[in-house]
Amino acid sequence: MNSSDNQPWDNPRWVTSRHNFAPEIAIPPRPVKLHDLTLRDGEESADLAFTTADKIRIAEKLARLGIKRTEIFLTVPGWEEVIRAFMARDLGMDLWVTWQPGRVEKALDLGTRHVMVWHHIGDDFQKHVFGTNRTEFLDKTLAEIRAAKAAGCTVNLFMPESTRGDLDNIMAVAKAAEAEGADAVTVVDSQGIARPAAIAFLVGKLKAETKMEVEVHCHNDFGLAVANVLGGYEGGADVLQVSVNGIGYRAGNAAMETVAAALAMVYGAETGVDLTRLPDICREVAEISGIPNGYYSPIVGEGAFRYEQWRSIRAFEDAGERRQGFPFEPEVVGRSPELVIGKWSDTGAVIQKLADYALTATPNQLSRILKRSQRAGTARHRPLEDHEFLVIAEEEGAVDKA
């Protein structure tokens, strides 16, 4: 930074608000790490599918930008090839994966040692989607943390539904995870329903009561994702999770380019990101993804209510708690949820799409339909059109409901 120590808002290249640094509200500038979600949460976007080559191309751009961490799912076809290609390059980046028994073992064999252990903290999610309770669910999570540490991994306790969770339970789970060796914990605003002060509050509580690094992961359903991760920074977060162009599930995530620029110019914080390279990577990701500007706009954007997975929504519908499956029911703003089938779909999505056409299938048939649909979506770089999905379904034996 070229700013005066006494006037950090006044830089040779910009002048921001001096009131950001008023003693009553100033956040002392400190370095903060940015964790890239483009390759992982981007895969949750219903209208794109990256190839292995795409992911490596983006990863190389991220490395040149100065990003030191990125992440992929183990649920999207081709993940093994991505890990192999990533590990074969000296990118100076940590590759994070989700701890998913049955698949993570192979990821470990391929050299990954940074894992996210997911713990859905919301009681309603645990009850209706997983059919379990706090005690049983926590036991499972702690066992996974122990296994990950035994494998020599750096472990992040990733807590979806944090902003709907009970504070005492959040703290109890975090402390239990820390006792088992977890290195970090992530506050996750899964439905984009919090405001910046709430994120800062949760981060502050975790910083005060644990010694783990605290990260934030925020969705954009009310247009607050950037503000919320910056609220996390104000609360003391060590890592902010962001994605290029804000790509991600529904209305997307916090846009890396906006967060990085704001941290530098509004907060005086160091991220290690070369701001001059931001336009280049944003153009590259837009070209690869084919996602136009405005797609992720909350409320009115094309992607704001598009889904590739349906299991949890169906579980909440069956429990009479449909509202829990969304940030808010789309009909409140004159929209409807749109289900598409593609690379990230689950069995619940296949069941629902078949039901939309009065079709049904056996469990074995569902498994085959899902696997073929995921592969086809990946190959096409987009979700399947319904007629394409129906061809696969009928070839695998789906029949009219009796």
C-alpha cells in the first residue's frame, strides 16, 4: 500500500471515504486470505459444467492472480482427473476437497491433504433431510474429523445453515470439533439470509471462544454476499470464501473481484491479489462458463431460482416446511423454482423430474439415470434439456406411473 499511515483512505491511485477510518468504527487493517470457490461452488450453478481442462485453466489464472487456495467437489464426474492434473502442476495453491467417505480416500491417494468436513448445523435440516438429531449427527462429524486428522489432513469444519442455527449449538459443535483437532471453522450463510452485522457477530463469537481460524461463506440471495463477507472481515475472519464473477448456487456467491478491490481500497487490507489481473480472469471465467452478466442477480436473475438438486427441498416439502428449502419461497417475488438435471444433480432431482412427467423408476434405474445424466451434463457444459433427460430415462427403463 502507498497510503499514508495516518490517511489510509488517501492513495496515489484512489481516494475513499475518510470516515471508514474514524476511530469510533475503524477496523485496523490486517492481512486476510481469499479462498476461491469458482471451481466448487461454481459447479453448483445450474447452467454451467466445467471440464477438467476448464478447471485447470481457471486454476492457473487464479495462481497468477495470487490466490493460494481453491476447492473442488467430489460429487461431479471427472474429479479424479482434476486432482491429478492439479497436483501435477506447481501452482503454489492448496486444493481443498469435501470429506466424503468412499471418495475422499482416492483424493488422499492422489495427494490432497486439505478437507472440508461438513456439518449441517440447522436442527430442521438434520431432522427433515437427514432424519437424525444433534447428538447422532455430531458423533458422525467428530468421527470424520478424527479420520481426517489421522490421515494427516488440515481440517475445516464447514457448517451449512450457520445463520439458521442456534448459537449455543454452533459454539458447542465448534468447540467439540476443535477438541478433535479441527484447524478452522466456516460460518456458512447457505441461503443468503443474514446481514453483515450478523456475520460479524458469529465470527466474533467463534474467534473469542476458539483458537481455530474462522472463515465465512455467503450466498447472494438478497444481494448481500459481498457485504456479508466484508462483515466477516470486520468481525475478525481469517479467510473469506469468494468466487470469480460471483458464480455459485442460485444467485451466486461473493464476487472475488469486488471483495478483493474493496479490501484493498476501502479497508486497507492486504490479500496478496494482483488487482490488475482481475479483469483478465473475470473475462476468462465468463468465456468458459458462458454465464452472462446479470444471471446471478437476486430476485430477477435467470439463475436465482434454478436448482440441480432436490433432495432437501423434497424432504422439507414432505415435512410441511417447504420454506426451509429456500432463502424464501420464490413465489413471494413472483418466481417459481426451476429444476434442471445435470452434472451436480442428486437422486431427489431425478425422482422429481420423472414425477413432473408422470414417470417412475426403480432404485437401480434411478442410479443409472442419475449417473448418465451427470456425465451428459458435464459433456455438454450445461444442464440437460428435458427432452434429453427423458431419452436417458426411457432408455434406462422409466415407465408411466400406474
